[in-house]
Amino acid sequence: MHAKTWKKLAILAAIAVAVALLFALDLHEYLTLSQLKESRDALTRLYENHTVSFIAVYFAAYVIMAALSLPGAAVMTLAGSAILGFWAGLVTVSFASSIGALLACAIARYLAGNYVQRRFGDRLEKINAGIEREGAFYLFTLRLIPVFPFFVINLAMGLTKMPLFTYYWVSQVGMLPGTAVYVNAGTRLGELESLSGILSWEIIGSFALLGIFPLAAKKGLGWYRARKGLKASPGQESSGR
């Protein structure tokens, strides 16, 4: 068997083991709102006594959870902000979630992206062209609308040809408003009754409008140029890619 195939099998096995351990050891039961409320005082004392180590372990755990698409990211975000506070929690969660998303995208691309492109390359030609031309705008919109699952976007984009650096920085910026909402909720942990109460439809709608605006503006400008017979300058054409 080819060495690359063995590497892919090893990665799949590692993910399967991680998921199995999560449920076999009942670790998922600790990633609930009620459990977080009960353990908050103990975790706060641990943070106060071992600040740097606590943040490092929390950051690594969050990255691994996001990279392997394991459940519990929302509770992890609340836990971090409840203990670290708003600003420290926002910075830590923002970078941990974005790095984890990048790794999840890269893993999906390594495991299946090349196969999908080879197998369905002709059918994906228009999609790849659209991703190359306007992918950052679409990703920004998806990241701002919380109704699209975090892990689904990571895996789906891994099957495209979007540059990983573009994927990272757009995710970093696009997820920041939603992260701030969850982090702020975490600082008021005692008032929370359920995870569903964090995001109202008004907040989701505001994020959707914020995400759609750049793409709509770009489309509108393109329509205006086409109607007036104008052409974008070389610099503008390159910036739109």
C-alpha cells in the first residue's frame, strides 16, 4: 500500500480513537452547560494558581476539538470566557477556533480533497472558478451566519481549492462577531439557562446582513460596470480574486 495511503489511514484512525475516547470515557458529559456551572469555581481556582498552564492546556484542547470536529465548542467557549474574562477569553477562543478550523479544513483536503478534485474535477470547474474569484466573500458570509454549522463549513471548504491562508484569515475575521457574542454570554454564565438563548434571531439576522453586504456590494459594482460598459482596472481585477 502506498505510503500516503497509510498516512491517511493513520489520521482517520486517530480521529476515530479520539471520538471513541470522548464517548467511552463520558468526557462529553463534562461539555454541558449544567456541568460547567457546577465546576466553574474549581476551574477558576485552577486558573488563578496555574494561569499560564491553564490557558495553554485550554487553548490546545480547543484547537484539537475544532480540528477533529468534536462536539462541545460552544460550551468550551463559554467556559473560557467564564474563567478568563471577556478580553482574554475573546483573544484565546478567537485564535484557537480559527486555527482549529484551519486544521480541520486541511485534514479534509488531505484526506478527500484531492480525490474529489480528480474524480469530479470537470463538474467542479465552475465551483472552483467561483471560489477563486469570490470565495473569500462567500466564506465571510457563511462565518457570520451562526445557522451554518462550524464543522460543516470546515469540511466543505476542504474539498475546494481555496488557499488555506485565505481560509484562515477570513475565518479569523468572520467568526469574531459570533465569538464575541458567546464570550460575552460566558461572562454572564450564571444567568444562562440554555445554549439556545445565546443567539436571538435578531442577532443572526444582523450577522447575515453584515456578511451579505460585501458580496452584494461587489456584485452591484460589477453590474454597474457592465451596464455602463466600464472595465475594472488591472489592480481592481487582481484585488477581486
